[in-house]
Amino acid sequence: MPFRRSSPLLLACSCVLLASCAPLTTVYDLNFKPGPVGETIDPATLLSRQIVPADRLVSLSEAFARAPEGSVILTCWKDTDFTNFWGPCSHITRKFTPTSSGEGRVAETYNFGRPKAGIYPERLEYNYYAVIVLDTGVTPAKLPAIWAAARTLDGKLYDLSGHPDTYYCSTYQNALQRAAGLPDIVPYRSEINLALPADALKTPGVKVLWVGLNQNSPKAFTEPVIN
């Protein structure tokens, strides 16, 4: 659900316009750093601690390559502004099968710049600072139901209204989860009538598989990472 990028003044103005802006996030900037190998990742505190076991911290492209088919991927900017005032992790996508040429693809709906739900090249996500690959309970046996649902939703226009049978990135992924008999991955916030992508990290049972960093992102972590 990202837009992109603007000034702190516009961020403040948007918060005034959306009276509930303040509680949307408590984390405004990201700077992931490596921690002890083998340490357990607590998804609920990952964005606040920003410490990732060194054996789980890879490049952004490597994280996409290692993501299992059907896994959910949270994408994150380095910071927060008017265009992503709900926090740096402002979009959620899903790993689809690779193409015959080897280029990975994702199943998603993005925003008004890419408004139709469908299957897209994963390289369109490579401008982000970080991606967080999540295990949401998808197994190989559940994939046919997930991709059948994706085909049904193919071409649906991006829509933040919350009306029945409308979808943006979070509700689209929730629909694919439900098709596989799984709980929603992004909880709904009734106070703002939205399901915020980063809240996927608070969903019971979710597991962090990999965190990938974009070395070309401004102020990205620059020390060697484990590949």
C-alpha cells in the first residue's frame, strides 16, 4: 500500500487529517544489524529491536531467492514520511513460482501506480531497504488453493475503501490465506478501517525466515552480510 516520498511537514499534516495517525506505528526508522548466530527471532519485536541473527541476514535479492513458494514477504523503506505514514514496512507481497527464465515473481496488488492484482516480477520490489520473509503456515499442499484464489482475483483494482470484494495489499494476502484455510495474516484495525502490513509481525504463529537488506538503499547496513 505504499506511495513514495515526501517531507516531514506533509507527514505532520497528514497526521492532523487522520486523527488516528499517531498510534499507527511506534517505529519510524529502520537500521537492521546482525546479532548472534542461531538466536531466535521474535517477530513482534523485530522492528523495535532491529537485531537479526547473522545467519538470517542476507542481501535483499538473496532473501527473495530463498523465500519458499507461497511465503509472505513484508517490504520496508528505511524511514517514514507522508507517503507511508503508517510506518516503514508499508507493503506486503507473496512469493510466486519462478519463471522459466529464472526471474522470480510475486503475487500482489500494490498501489495506484500498479493498480491491478496479479503476478509481477519480484525485481519491482528491489528499491526497498529491507524485506522480511514470513512463514504464515503455507505448505506445498495448500499452494493450489492459494494460486486458484489469485487467478480469481487477477485484475481486481486496488481499492482502500474497505467495501466488500475490494482489495489492497493486506486484504489481498488475507484472501489468499483464507483460500488455503489459514487465518488472516494481517489483522484488521477497526479504528482506522485498515489492515496495516507491518501488523503481520504480530499475528500469532508467524515466523521470520529471512531478513534481506538492499545495499544500495540510502544509509543501508554496509558491513558484510551472511549469504
